[in-house]
Amino acid sequence: YLALVDPETFSPLDAVNGSALVAVAARVGDVRLIDNLLLPTPTKDRREP
């Protein structure tokens, strides 16, 4: 599965308006792989390359 959730409540998100957590689980043979990635809140200090 792949889910986009609120990092504090783990409630599903329809859109990213602040911080978000991407949660992933997948099977590879007999092994279940689980990982997550925190997407931080964008700041005004970030500049386009």
C-alpha cells in the first residue's frame, strides 16, 4: 500500500497543506518491506534552483 497521512494523527490526507507522511508497504517474495518518508512543511526561505 501507499498512503499519504498526517504525521501526528496518521489520518489520511487528500492534499498536502503542511507536513505530510508518505507510508509504504510492499511484499517482495516472503519479505514485507515497510518504510515512510516525512515531507516537511515548505518554508518561504527555500529558493528555487
